[in-house]
Amino acid sequence: MSRLKNTRRRGRVGVFVAVAGVLALGLSACSGGGGATSGLDGGTLKMYTWIGGKADKQQWSDYIAGGKHADPKMAVSFSGPPIGDYYTKLPTVMKSSSAPCLVTFQNGRVNQYVQGLEPLDDLAKKNKLDLSAYSSAMLEQLSVDGKLYSIPFNAGPTVVLYNKKMFKEAGVADPSNSWTTDDFIAAAKATTRNGVYGFAIPQGSNPISTLMAADGHPWADENGPKFTDPNFRDALQLLVDLSNKYKVAKPLEAAAGGTFPDIDAFNTGQSAMEMQGLWDLQHAQQSLGKDNVGIAVIPSKSGTSKGFIGGSGFGITKTCGDKQKAFKAIEAMTSKSGLEFVTKSQASVPARIDALDAWSTNVGSPEFTTVIKQMTGDATPSPVPSNQAQIDTLLTQYEVNAFSGKSTVTEVLQQVKAGLGQ
């Protein structure tokens, strides 16, 4: 689902959608923090999340149904806006008198909301939840200063989504799992035709971190983004060159908040490829046809691509009136049986290692399975900077100058560093 994963992951701007998905998942109650009924509607836990359309509504219904499959006695309802508005509205929602018990996060987005979140380490210990069953990369990316604030439910790598029909019409073979950056550029050139670009360039740090990870270079360390690493500069330069040198992508321009031109371009047939997390796969399949969307590993210089992992998780608000009940709901929805149930209808990769076999079986595509196993089995670890949101804001603001020719890539990175006070 839904980098999945900036990272990323994302949706469409639209009207607010409220969905009541009341299901019984039953779990013992234990009040704590806030009023005894804060975040509940009777015995039903309220969850606030992103809902951009039918695919998102179906996704949350499936995860709750999976939780019900694991433990049929608890009740959860969900509501929320499209993801473009979700994170801006979340602080206000968490402070309101109608604050939910459960909230959802993409990796890298937890940091700025920790004041309103309950650390989950003690609850995990109390309930004897084996955290080693989950993707270690996702647990790290949903933690801040050594404390876990969200339990992951998916852990999909960033991949290249491509339009199979456009590839076939251009005489381009489906990408192999060892394709190189040169192979990728050649495919983009061949599919740039008839008013369609070969590739749609994403905004922010995700494409940079993904391209770096493909060749085994982490984009950040404990001190933050590695702006002075030549590999960082080269990754951004490649994105600029795809537009300005190779003419296979539309140049990045200043975009309205909450919009994602790259996703829109691919899903409306204006580009043959995009670089996104698997969370966008269902949206693309709905728009272009299930059999018309292929996935490929991220191209690398060496041809031995490594993955960049992103995903999402469930968190508990500090004001939740029954944190134990909320945690048991998360435990049910992220259990092995719960996530295996979800794989029957969702393409997103489960965050539990022991549910991957079920995903591989239910996804029904040997092509998809080999790509995901390569991307998840050989990933480049990279910490999530505490100022991730600010980094993406500044990159999105200044990188357009490299595409317009106003600044060089080196100058853009200097501007971002200055904006961060480095």
C-alpha cells in the first residue's frame, strides 16, 4: 500500500471520506491516559487514516477483516481524508476532543508526531509480542530515539512500475532483474513517443535514496542525509538528466501541496514508467488494467540491484482511553494469520517475515515474486532522519531549479543544507 513509501507513499486529493468499518475483534480492556472513552465509540475503537478512494477504503476494510479473522471479538471503525491532507490534519485531529485511538503512519513520517503518540515497547513486552517476527528495517524506520511508536503492517520496497502495453508497442522487452541504469535509459528513450514520456520523475528524497540504495549506498547515516556523498549528487543528477539531457521525462516543476504529478502521469497513461512503492500498484492496476502493469527492480549501475524498503504501521494516540485494547487490535491486524488473510486481496508486501510465503502464493505472479524477494532479501539499510519531512520540503522546493537550469545540482544540495541549518 500505501513510500509504501517518500517514501513515500500517497493518494489523490479529493473529498473527505468517512467510513464505518465496525468489526468485532475482542480483546481485553485496560484504561489509561485520556478519558475512559477517548478514541472509542462505545466499544468500537476509532482509527484515523488516509482514504483517497475505493482502493484505500478496501485496503483498510481488508486489514480490519484480517484482524477479525485473527481475533473476532473487537470492533474498529475508520475515517480520514486523502493522504495529501492526512499529515497536515493529523496534529489537529490528535488534539481534538474526538481524537481516535489508532492512527497510521508511513515510514519516515512518525518523528514529528511522537508527542501525541504512545511508545509501544512496554505494551509489546506486556503482551509478549515477538517483534523479531516483523521486518527489522520497518521497525527501525517506525522508531524515534530508540522507542517504537508504530507496528508495521506492510514493508514493500520501491520498484519500477511499467506499462506493459507501451513497452510492447515500442518493441522493448520486459526489464530483467539485472537491468542496468543504461538499460533503463534505453527503455525510457524507446517509450518516449506519441506525446508520452518514458518516465515520470518523483519528488523529494525517495527517488534519490532509492537509486543510491540500488548500488548499495545508504542515503543517510546517524548524522542525517549524506549531501556531500558523490553518490547522492549523482542520483539527483541522473533525475535531472532524464529530463534535460535524455528528454525522456517531464521536468519537475513546483507542485501544489498534496499533489503527486508522477503518480498521476503514470496512472493516466502519460508516462511508461514510474518509481514508487508497491502501495501504488492497486491504484495503477485500477487505472491501467491489472494485466497491463508490470514491476521491475530499481536499475543499478552494476546490474545487481539492492532494495530500499518502505511501508506503513499502526500507532496509538496518548489520549486513547483504552491503550491495551488498541494494542491488541494492532496485534491482531498485524498477526501472521491476519496478514496472510490480507494477502488474498491486497498486493502490498506484509511486514511479517512469516507471512511472505502466503503473499508470494496469493499475488499469483512469478514475476512479482522474484522482484520482491530480490528487493526485500537484499536491502540497503538506511536510518530515517528525524527531520525527514523538512528534508523533503526543501528538496521539493529547490530541486526544480536544477531542472529549469537556474541552479546546478551541487548548488541545490547546498541550498537544502543551508535550509536545514547545516
